[in-house]
Amino acid sequence: MAEINTTPLVDVMLVLLIIFIITAPLLTHGIRIDLPKAASSVHAEQPDTVTLAVDRDGRLFWNDSALSETELQSAMRDAAARSPQPELQLRADRETRYQRLAELMSMARNAGLTRLGFVTDPGAPPEAGVATR
């Protein structure tokens, strides 16, 4: 016999379809409960942020003021000693090499800074020929 018998396949698929039709409404059923109400005040104090900018030429700017690498290390240690510890926001030029950013992140970690963020420009159009995700 050269033909494939598809009748058992169709039977199994119909049985699975019926099972899913029956069990689907059971999964969406919720239990109604009354949750307790609690009043609390919102903690409005936000930790300070410190901006570290790196331009195309590799110059460093701590809160918009230029500084050298040794001054940067002492500024990072001072920021790490503050309580609450500020968040270091790293802003880099598009042309900055990743190696330089990795060095700055390592320097911040060695200084004791634990909160690090990256600042990007969400409105910038992607370059032609560059795939974005």
C-alpha cells in the first residue's frame, strides 16, 4: 500500500482540540478575594546622580566639568563614600571605543561604586546599514 492513512492523525487532533476547548475556560477562572488595605507614604528621596561623560577624543567630564584620569579616580572614591551612594550615569559619544567604556566601568567598580547606568538618546535615528535590535 503506497498511501499514508491520515485517519488516526485526524482523530488524535480532534480529541486534543476537544480537550483544549474544555480546559481553556478553567485556566482563566479567577478567585475573588478582598485584599487588605494599607496606607504608606512614598519615599520621595531619590539618590543623587553623577554624570560621567566621555567625548569622541576620550576626554572625561564629571558633572560637565573636565578632569584628568587621576582626578576621576579620587572623585569616584569620594562619590562611593557618600551615603546614600549616588548613581553613576555614563554618557559616551557614539564613536567611543568599548575598551574605554570597559576601563571606566572597571574603575568605578574598583572605587566602590555599585550603581551604574548608561544614558542613551532614544530619538536618534539608526545609522544606515546598521541593524538595531
